[in-house]
Amino acid sequence: MKNILVIGGYGQVGTVICKSLSQIYPGKVIAAGRNFEKAKRFSLSMNDKVLPLKLDIYNLEASHEVFTHTQLVIMCLDQKDTNFVEMCIQNKVHYIDISPSYTILSKIESLHSKAIELGTTLVLGVGLAPGLSNLMVKNLVNQFNKVNSTDTFLMLGIGEKHGNDGVEWLLNNINTNYSICENGQNKYVSSFTDGKYVELPKKYGKRVAYRFNLADQHILTKTLNLKNVSSRFFYDSDLATKELAILKKLGTFKLLKYKFFNNIFINIFVGALHIFDKLKIGSNDYLIKAEVHGEIEGKEGTIESVLFGSNNTEITGNVASILGNKLIQNNYSAGVHYIEQLFDLDDILSILDEEITFKYEIKSFN
């Protein structure tokens, strides 16, 4: 077989993917990125089961030799454009993307016809949300005759080793206005507003979750043809979540449009996370809950499922690794697909069984 190229392979999620796949394909997994020293150090720590490569995805030609020796690319970076993805398609290199940003995912969607023409399979939305959340919704939706509304909830641990990337992701999205589908019509809403109580397992209790521009709500509207989809977000620390909501209500985050203040906010938040870590505030838990309300044989009710565990980085990397192995071992339809268009929840849960807790509940149907 040819190589598996993990772009950003020496980063937090990338190292999880490389370690997992190198157990199956030693010497065939390449950790690639612009910092060769980091890639080399990681390779040495893996006893050369993972190989290092200096690669700048923004400075490549379509005929670059790396494509000749690559069977699959797993992208762990948020890209500025689709040029690299187009080169993968042109060279018939299969592709997986773990980005949570619908901005880049929606651009990659437009390459569907080209991917079909050249026989290349691309899988997008691989992670927690989008990713497992999409599969959970699909699993529930398939049980209904008619779906009225769908809600997904994502919890991340304030004690997770987020670093600057996680903080930037939060700040980039906390002040956004975005469009959702409600009763078949587009409606504009704002992140970290419209709080909604959500019942969770006893470990977490009842929490308030806020609207957030998570990609799954945009994706599910298309892939599962759903009319009312909303996604909400909260941290495991109720205090941290409520403080962010208060700051949003006060208009504090409007300053983020200025680069000077944006950098200040990043430094403040990263510092706050270090303090939380030292004071043992928060955890590295994650949780996804999906609720679908609709009708079964004329009776109305709700079915919900919840999935939780520890270490968001680990679970994201393991989901990507599982799908990467499946793409190598099997033939899937060419084109650009989201995870729920090719896979079912059981395909993933059967392998992740020891890492996660999964619960399922049917509410009363009248």
C-alpha cells in the first residue's frame, strides 16, 4: 500500500491519529507539516514507526511527488482555501478532514462533482461535533416516521489542554451571527444567546447551553433533510459558561474585531485556563447529546441519546483513525461526503466501546 499522510501530524490530534494508524501500518504513516524539527522529534519518539516530512500545503504543485506515494490524506489543520484538497482529488488521493469549521467544509462540498469524476472519496466532519453528533442524530432520525425538530448539545471540559487553537476557536465563533433553518425558513441567530436547559446524566446534572455556530446544524439540514436543527454549546464548568454568556450580553466581545483586543483576549483566556488547571477547576470531559422530536405511527414524542468520556483530543483522533482504516480497507462511493452519509453510529461505537459511555432514552409518546 501507499502512505497515509497526516497533515499536522505532530499536533495534538495528529499525534493520536499517527500513533493509532502506525500500529496497523508501521512505516506507512507520515507526520507532515512546516516544522520539520517537531515532526522529527515525534518520529523518533515513535521509533520511526511514523516518518517525518516537511510540507507546506500552501506551497505545492499538483504534480508534487508526495501525491505519487500517498493513498490517504488526513487533514488536521484549518485551511484557508481548497487548493490542496483539489490536488488530492486530481491525484486520486482519498481525504479525511477533522475541521469543525463549516466555512471551509462548505467550500470543499463544491468539489463533489470533480471527486466523482476522478474516483476520489472525501469524508468531512470527522470528530465530535460535527462527527459523532451527526451519527447520533442519524441513528435517532431513522426511528421516526416524521421529524419535527432536532437539537444537539456539545460540552467541552474547561480543564482540557486547549492551548491557543482552542481559545481562538471559541473567540472566532462567540461573536458571530449565523443562519439556521427553522420551519423551512432561514433565521439569523447569535452565538452564546438563547440559553436552553438540558438534562444530562447525574454526573453533570441540569445545565444551560447556548446557541453556537457548530457545523453539525448546517450539515444535518442538508444531509438528512431536516427542517428545524439547532446546536448549543457549554463548558463542564457552569461558572465559566455563565460568565461567557454575561460578557456576550454586555457586548464585551464586540472588541474582537480589532486585532489588538483579539490578541489580548487570547492571552487572557489562555492564562485563565492555566489558573483553572492549577486550581483543579473543570475537567477534560466531553459530552454530546442529541434530541429528536417527532412522530412514530401518529404518536408524538422524543428520543434522545448522550455520549460522554474524557479527552476530546483523544476521541477526535481515534474517530479519524477508525475512518482512515476503513477507507484503506474498503471501497466507498467517490465524491465529497459527510460522515453520516457513509457510516452509521454502530460502525464507530463498536470500536470505541471501552473509551466512551453511551446512553439512549425514549421519552413518552402520546
